[in-house]
Amino acid sequence: MNEFDYIEKYFQPLTSDEAGSLKDDAAIFKQKSDYDLIISTDTLVEGIHFFGHENPKDIAKKCLRVNLSDMAAMGAKPIFYNLSITVPKNKASNFIPKFAQGLCEDQLLYGLNLIGGDLTSSLQHINITITIFGETLSKKSISRNGAKIGDQLYVSGVLGLSKIGLDNFISKSKCFVSAKKRYLLPEPRIDLGISLNKIANCMIDISDGLIQDASHLAKNSNLSVVLDIEKIPLPSLNLKKNLLLEAALYGGDDYELLFSCNPIYEKTLKKISLEKNIAITNIGFFEIFNKDYIKFKNYRHHSKKKSYIHF
């Protein structure tokens, strides 16, 4: 099969009317009045973001879900996405059909469609780029720069599980199946992000570890954030607490939501937590900037570890 055959057989069924069945050079989208279009792009590279030996269905789902998590962090409803993928010729016939099936399953789960993209061959590695589009009511998206002095810092779910899963994949350990599953298939908090749209002052999804992402909120808001180490929600795994804490602080790939709220919304957050069946934990607060963006309550931080950075 050539690239046009692959597109017609496996990717056209994933499209919506706006895509014109992938037969045109571009898609046409009519933007709703009183809505903002929210756009984000993520690239995943074989050997860096995934090993390459995983089931292509799982690779597809992870690629889509990390982009969906960006929509969640903006409080946006996802509506469609573009896909650009390069695959070595000797892998295409096995990879593409399973990859497309993974996209199909998650499209149904999260309610969005493919509208365009590109498919080309590569010499060695698989590279996948998704540009995702979402929408919010005009001027109602949540940015990283809105934290206020006195805001409380909250996080959804537990932190560090994905890093433990990654470590167990690398070591080929058969332990901690739940952690491996979380690394392979993150859970974007779409509904939670939309529910927080009216009360969160700033928000980010945790892709680079708590320290890195909390510092983004603090720096963009020109404030300091004080973290209470004892309150950070850690996985219930048979590991030493310092290992669990290190995974939470620096591991990344958790794709939980980290956000600030005025403390008057404490009861509202408890209600949202119960409705969505997602734990929401208060782990700190924002104060006037003083020397450091990240501070710790009753804790001496000596670790020299850093979150992963590409350059």
C-alpha cells in the first residue's frame, strides 16, 4: 500500500465533515460566535516519549491523550485534531492499522474527530505530531498567569505513578502493573478542567513533574508558591516514601491538573471532587514573590534532581 491507500483506508474513517474526507489541501471550520478557539501541539518521538515496541494502539492513545490534557488545562472542550506522522516503510503495514484503531477508540471515548494531517515515510524512527483544537466561551479559558496572593494550590489525583511505571518498564520489572498502565495510558481530566473553568485562577497539566510545573504557574503569575510536602498525594505502593516523593516532584507524565483557587471555593471543589470521583488535594498556597518561585513548608529541600528537559 502507498500513503494514499493508507490514508483512505485507515484515516478517512476517523474524519468529520469539516475535513472533507481528507481529499482537500486544508479543512474548513466555521467558528462559533462567542467562543474562543483553543489550539495546542505536541510531538512524540520514538525513543524519547515512547519505546517503539508498545502496541501501536496504546501509542496512538497516549499521543492523543497528552494533547487532550492540554485542553483540560485550559478548561476547554476538545473538538478535533490534526495528525502528522512519519513511519519507516518496513513498519508501516503493521503499525498504521493498529495505530488508527487506537485513535478510533479514543475519538469515541473523548468525542472528537480527525480533520487533517500528513503521512510520510522516515528512515528509522516513528515521529507523531498532533495539533488539537478546543473551544471555550469567549475569554473563559484558564491560563498559567492568573494566580493571586492567597490563592490555594490544588492538584487532582495522585502524583508519581507514571514515573514509577516508566522505571519498571526500563528495568523490565513485573511489579506495579497500575503504574505501568498509567505511564502507557494517561487519563486527561477533560471534564474536571471544564468544571474548574469558572473558579480556577490559573492551571497547568503536570507533564514535567510537580516542581517544574508549579514553578511555571508561580513564574507566570510573578508570585512564589509554597508547597506542603506532607500533603502531596502519593501512590499507595510498597515503596519507600522518599522514592514516591521524588517521582512526584520530578517524574512527570502524570497529566493531573495543578491549579489555584481562592479559598472561598473550598466547598465547591469538594462537590466537584465527589461528582467527578477524582481526588482534589490542597498542597500549598501563593504569596508575594521573594527570591524563589518554589518554597517548601517545614521541609528542607536538598535534592539536586531536575525534571526532564530536552535541551
